[in-house]
Amino acid sequence: MDVQHASNSKVKVAIIGSGNIGSDLMYKLLKQPGHMELVLLTGIDPASEGLARARSLGIRTSYEGIQAVLEDPTIQIVFDATSARAHVRHAKALREAGRIAIDLTPAARGPYIVPPVNAGAYLDRPNVNMVTCGGQATTPLVYAVSRVTPVLYAEMVSTVASLSAGPGTRQNIDEFTETTARALEVVGGAQHGKAIIILNPADPPIMMRNTVYAIPAGEFDEEAVIDSVMQMVKEVQVYVPGYHLKNPPVFDKLNTPWGRRPVVTMLLEVEGAGDYLPRHAGNLDIMTASARRVGELFARRLLEVQQEVAA
Amino acid sequence: MKAPRITDTSLRDGSHPMRHQFTAEQVRAVAQALDEAGVPVIEVTHGDGLAGSSIQYGFSRVSEMDLIAEARSVCRQARIAVLLIPGIGTVHELQEAKQRGAEVVRIATQCTEADISEEHFEIAKKLGMEAVGFLMMAHMRPPEVLVQQARLMESYGADCVYIVDSAGAMLPHDAAARVAALKDALSIQVGFHAHNNLGVAIGNSLAALEAGADQLDGCLRGLGAGAGNAPTELLAAVLAKLGLNTGLDLYKLMDAAEYVIAPIMPYQPIPSRDAITIGYAGVYSTFLLHAQRAGEHYGLDPRVILTELGRRQAVAGQEDWILDVALELARSKQADSSAHYETVSAGGKEVAGEANTPRP
């Protein structure tokens, strides 16, 4: 690894993809750089508004996509906000070039990462995946229940404003439900996961809403579940300030395939920070905020490693 | 006028009032009776489509894949249809449904969101299935918007696009205007799916037919969400009286309604006060039982919950908003009654207990 960075310097990062997600992430990295320095934003369309916007903010841009990233050996962390298909190619090229890839597409070449649950576990990996916006919103709540009592089944229903569901989500809506359901199991700790997404065209646009249901496997302490969930909400608020429950968890008995059982229901609302995208686009906001958070953890880790090498 | 093709959806829309508890035996009996009465297409799926079995909508008693196979096994001429709502079900369930005997798929989206269905139409056509587009909650948008959305579905390979009055909120002229606009703009067939919340399911179906609809939906005894759908046996009678040859056996359908469906129905869907409210407020018909349950639990009039959902422009499938709204209404009701208590006690009168008196 390049040792020319002094221990007090920042880690250079780049964004591939100049669409909504890439642009919002750019604003977040400029507003709150932490241990990162955004040095490049690349796209594939020379006429892209996103690239023009980045240039006006003094960020170097390129319309040669990943090539521009590969040509700059000082870039250590790369956020990929393109598409699943493009990321499959990018993942290979970035790995071979020794760069860390934080994948915001549904390609999932690396492990799913949800900051307050498992971010620390994968900081030695060359590629991590940010699941889906709904996965970033709801997996922490399922985990908050499963760390207190085993969860037999978890279900999430994500309702997002039509205006904030981009072409990527629309063309691959099955990928959203399948990936999110898997993340509820793999990261959230549920034995069975299920995900539903609904697009709502109401005007004015609605805030991103998620309902999370969890069926505990056995007897459990309601107070302990409430405490764990409220604690988790605070942990997510550290990097997504607009993340809040509309109500404390509700407990109810329902008929399920496993007999009549208590069900925990959590009503979550995510208001975007309004960095670039409108406030109702909490789904995109939580994605970019989580990615920034993961980038920061990788950057700190790289700086520690470099310090050790220097010493 | 050409006779419309009838799809019976007792075993799909009827899954809502049945609380998704259909048994294999019931499904066989209904499918067989419909098949013998000459119904050409029978829809069998969880009420909310493939993979609808969930906490959000209610769990199925018997796997819908098994029910599809059971229905298929007793049909001699009828083809089995399934409902697929992208965002709930995926192409994987569609592939399985095809293997279990489904030949028609109805792909449903909120009437403004047709572009999430492209992949599903593509796979359906690859599987060799007939693919029908369903524009749900179509009362919420004017004909010109529906035309744009229907054109998308046509471009994805749809064989037909339905105007779906999921809220039972349309009057006959609304149904006619929407169907006519699609007929004008599309080169494929157009269908209409009615709900009876305002008591005009048959009237709307007839208006749609006069406007050129090629396909209509019904349920035996109207067994469907909200106040139910256009009763299939009633459609058959009305169409016969219009002199149209639908190929349906009216007496056999009336018998199927009387002897097969009626004995297993948990209740007869009618435009009850809550169902009328659904039609009037323009909310999803399947909210009926969920809103009644929340109303009972939180001591609220279901009509107040349903009206508020309409004001918030809730769309198809948003059953979780019912709890959300009920909790908010219950909170503001509590705040109201304690405010009332304070005001009255500030006047120095002894009115203890008044705070708990239900307000009108």
C-alpha cells in the first residue's frame, strides 16, 4: 500500500456514478469528510448534470468511468453508485488494482454491510455491499430484536415516494425484495425474512416509511425488546439524523404459520437530510449516509494500518 | 356489442373476505363448478397476489402453489390465472406458478407505476403465458395518465390492460371514460375490474362494456374485498339479457353461487357502512377488515380511519398505514378528551369520569 500518506493525512476516495445517489454522496462527503478526501467523481456521460455540478464545486471529474479511477493510484476507496451490471465489472478491476470498493448497487459481490450491526466485521474485505435502502433502514431494527430474543420471522414493508424511486429500483424491483429479505436473515438474524416494497405517488410526496414486523421464536421480555430497539434507533441517528420511530414498538398476538404468536411491530419514518435530494427521499439519504459511514470506518482503519507500517 | 371474456376471481379476490383461509377441498369445488359452467379463466392466488402470504396482508392457510395445482387438476376447459403484484411477488414465484399449472398472469401495479412491471411481462411472455396488465386504484388518475401507463404495459408485451377500480370508487361515467380512452390508444384488449362499494359494480361493468371493454371480472356471490366484486352469476344473467353469447351456463353459475360458494362464505360482502366509506373515500377495498380490526382494538370508528387514509392518498397494499393512522387518531382522541377534562374542571364543576366518555 502507498506509504506516502502521512499518518495525519486523509484517505483519498472517488465516486463512480454521477446520478442521484452519486451526487447526494458527494454532498455528504464534502459536508462531513471525516478522514476522507473526495478527489474524483466519474461518470460515463460528458453532458451529465452530476459531473457539471461536481466541477462547479471544485471536484475533479471524468466521463471515462472506472478508467479514471484506475489511472489514479492515490485513490484507495471507491464508492460505486452505478448499476449492478456495471459493478460486476468494476468489482474485478478494483480488486485487481488493490482498491477498496463500497458497492451501493444490488450486485452484492461482497458481504452485506449495515453500519450499526456488522460494519466492524468486514473492514479487511476488498469489497462490501450496502444492501438496499430498505435494508439499511430495517435490518438494524430486526437485529435490535434478535440480539435480545431469537427471531423466527421478520418482515419489512417499505413505502417510498414514487419520485424518489429511480430507474435502477424500478427496473429491478425483484432484486430489492430478494436482497432485502436475505439481509433480514443474514445481517438481521431472523430465521426467515420477507420484504415488500410499495411506491406511493401522493402529492406532496410522502416520507420514506417502513414497517418492520418480527415474530420472536419463544418467550421474551417486552421491556428488553423496547430498550434494545430504542437504543438502536439512537445508534442509527448518529449517521442518519432523520431516522425515527413514529411510535414505540407495538405488541400484538396474531395467527401465523407457527400458531398464534406475539408479533412486534415497529413503524419507522426516515426523513432525508436534504443534502442534495429532497427531504422526502429518505430512502436515498439512508443509503448514501450509510455508505459514507462505512467509508469513514475503512478510512480510519487504513490510516491505522499506515501508521503501523510507518512505525 | 361483442361478448366479453369473463375471468372469475372468487379464488383470488375472494381470498380477502376468506382471510386467506381457503382449503384445498374448497378450491377444488369452486374451480370445478366454474369450469363446468363454462368460465374460461379462473384466478387462484393469495388475495394480494403471489407471495402475498405475510403479516402485512395475512398468512395463507394452504400454500397458493398447492391451491393453483388443485384448481388446475379439476379444470377441463378453464385456464388458471394468477395475480402478481411487483414489489410483493417476484418472477420466481411466477415461474413456480407456471409449473404448477397457471397459464395466465395478471400483473398489477398502482396505476401510476407501470414501469416497475417490465421484467415481469418479459418473463411471463418467455414462459409462454398470457399476460394481462392491471392498473390498480385507477379512480385516482384521469384517463390521459392511465393511457400513458397502459401504453407502457403494452410496450412490455401485455395482451390486455385492465382498468381496476380497486376502491370501488367509480361511477359508471368514470369507468366508461377510462375504458374508452384505453380502447382508443391501445391495439390490445382492455378489461374492467369492479368493486361494489358504491353499489354500482354491475352498472360500471356494463358501462365499461359499452365503452368497448373486451374482458370483465366477477366473483360468485360477489365474494371479494370491500363490498365485493360484480357477482359472476349476475354478470352472466345481465349479459345474456343483452343478447350476448358469453358461453356461460347461467343456471350452473347460479347453482355454483348458491350451493358451492354461499355455504363457505364467512359473510356476504355488501355495501355496509364501512364498505361505502371505502368507495366514498377512495381507499383500497382490502382495507375493510384491517380497519375494522384496528377500530375495535383502539376504540375508533373504522370510517374515521378509512377517511383519513383516503386523505393521505394511501395506495394499494398499504395495510400498515392503518395501524399508523389508528395509533395517531387514538392519541389525538386521548389528547382531546384530557383537554376536555381540563377545560371542564377548570370551570370548577365535578365531572370526574367525563374524560373517558366516548366523544360523538
